[in-house]
Amino acid sequence: QVQLVESGGGLVQPGGSLRLSCAASGFTFSRYIMSWYRQAPGKERELVAAISSAGNTNYADSVKGRFTISRDNAENMVYLQMNSLKVEDTAVYYCSVRLMLRTYWGQGTQVTVSS
């Protein structure tokens, strides 16, 4: 069974940094695009960053230059390094993978940026 487990969220001050981790299992991790999404209260879930099996990346405009997605195919891990955090980054962050036409989600990890 596909399983995605996020960790690393927490409370951080504006300008601070966090690194989120996602442990994946139940599929051939190295073959699939992995993504990070986030959802703030009252808003729809939005794509934050994605990384292909080859390591190609793309980011939402709102996080470009601040966030970095990476993966370790040997360990079935995907990461989101978040720097220069803003209050607007506050959200539940989800790890995601699309297998065939089905999208799988982790349980989410809360990131709160506040002074």
C-alpha cells in the first residue's frame, strides 16, 4: 500500500527556516514525480513544488528562490527546504505522488510562521 509520511513541521518566526521530510513506501519511488502541496485555512490546496525522477524541479511563483525540493531515491525520501519563511507560508503541507491516475497524499504536517 502506498504510504507517505510527512514530518518536520512546526512553529517558526518570519525569516526562519524549516526542512520538511516525506518518507514514501509502497511503490517504486524513483520512477515517479513527487510533489509538495500546501493548504491554508479557507483556501484550496495548492502545488508548492515538484521534482521528477531525474531531479528536475518546478516551484510555485510564491516560493521560488526560497524553497528547494529534493529527493533521495536510495532512501525513498523527498524533502522541502524552506528558507526566508513568511507568514503567508503558514499552512498544512502535504507530500503527494500520482500513480497512474490516482493521487496519494500524506497526512500533512503543520507549518506555522508567526512572531
